[in-house]
Amino acid sequence: MRAVIQRVQLGRVLVQGTPIAEIGPGIVILLGIGPGDGEPQAAYLAEKIATLRIFEDDQGKTNRSVLHIGGAALVVSQFTLYADTRRGRRPSFTDAAPPELASPLVERFATLLRAQGVPTQTGQFGAHMQVELINDGPMTIWMEH
């Protein structure tokens, strides 16, 4: 499981021009699922991301998590995080999990993040989405488990 976490002032997902999810301050998580991923990976990343100290405290140090600031999360399925670009010019996505595995695991991850206390919205699995965000910092973190 791979995640790109972006600290944002605003995050929004549109499908066919219609907003389907929007958050204020918090994190946008682009989430990729690999074929061997399951509950253990989802639980680990949900707990880790919920408590990841990437927000500044009163002294300007990154000592606060999304929970500490009362922020929210926007989870967007992103199979392209498993792109293999070693050969040729066209990325291969054969290392990404098939939709029948990935879709429920993305939903499970969002549920686990909510259980950690983070208000969480999601994109629409398999849809062509427009993801808008205002990256704060910028602060972008890559995680894999």
C-alpha cells in the first residue's frame, strides 16, 4: 500500500464537474493498493497517518497531527502510484491491485481513518476525477507499507 499525503488548506474532488467531496484544512491522501495488500497494511497506514505530526505548533515546529488541529482527510484512490516506468515510454500498471481487491480496501482504509477520529471523505473509485487542492507548505509525504 502506498500513500502520498499532502497537507492542505483545501481539498476537493469533482466528477463530471460536480463536487462530490470537499475538506477544509487537513490532508489529501492519494492511496494506491498493491496485490498483496490487506487489512494489516490499511490499519497500519490509517493509524500512522492520523498521528503523523506534519502540522506546525505555536513555535512553528511540526508537532501536530491532523487530529490535533481538528482537520479532515480526503482519500483518493490512485492506482497510478504503482506505475512501472522502467521500460519504454508508457507506464505499466500491472503492479496495482485489481479493482475487486482495491475498491473495498480503499473504503476500509477510509473507515479505519474515521475510527482514528479523523473526519474522512473519499473520491469515487474508478471514476475520472478532478482533484483540486491548495497544498500548505508545501508539505508532501510518501509512505509505503
